[in-house]
Amino acid sequence: MTHTCVPDFSSAPIDPVPPLHNGRKAALPLDVLIVGCGLGGLSAAHTIAQAGHRVTLLESTTALGNVGAGIQVSPNITRLLHRWGLVSALRTIAVYAEGFEFRRYSTGECVGFTRWGTEIEITHGAAYYYVHRADFHSLLHHLVRQSANIEIRLGCTVVDVEPDPDVYGRPCVTLAT
């Protein structure tokens, strides 16, 4: 499914939040390589860079696209987005989940309902949202572009990984190019 209306977060401010890791930085900054610029890769890159490490993201596609469908953003993820200063931006792209309705496939008859709304915020400390994956990806991409410690390299298809530091040439990845 192609999503045609991905929001542009290029000028969106990040909400003020306390620094991650209580502001501490790694005593020995590392060069970290992440293969894949999806939701997990972007999230990992942000967190690792906030600890003072230098991150390079390798992505096989030549352009970050707007592919995906609707996804559920549960409270455990919403809490992270709050910590990362993305509350305001998240609210512009997400739908607040009041509840979830279960329907019988063959007839459409409602067979159950779970109420979420403010109850889930009280119980789990954060809201439950629905968001289009492309919008969510765009939001995280905007976040990592704010860091000078993160470099994204597109068009880098990884064909081999050598993680062992004892192998000649140290840990490395081999690209198709």
C-alpha cells in the first residue's frame, strides 16, 4: 500500500525533554553500524547516538519511501516517543484509540469491545494510538536527522557481515557495490 500524504517534519521542533541516560555520554565513543533504516534501525540509531556514539545506518533502498499500512502504537512505545520529545508531532499524525471492536468476519456482527481511552493511560502510563507506518517512519527519520552523530547511507545493500573482531580486517560488512 502506498501512502501519498506523508507529513513533512523538516521544520517541526522536538519537544523539550530531559536528556537520555541522565545526560551521560559514553567514556569511549564507538563507531556503530546499523543495517536497515526501518523503524527499529532509526530507533536504535537515535538511542545509541544519544549515548555519544557515532552511528552509520546502511539502507539498501535509494530513497526512503512512504510504504506501509496502519500500525498500532502501544503505550510502551508511546512512552519512548514522549522521552524522545515527539509527543506533539505524534499527536499530529496519530489517531487516539478509544477502544477496539471485535467483529465476526462473515457477518460484521460485533462480538466484543475493549475500552482503552484514558483507562489505558492510567493503567500503563501512556496512550494507545493508531498511525500510518509511513508517517511513523517519517517522524523517526526527522528525529535522527537532528543528530550530528548519525549518518544515513542509502543504496547500500549489505551482502555479507563479519562480526568477529579476531578475524583479519576486524568487524566489517561487505556491500554489493
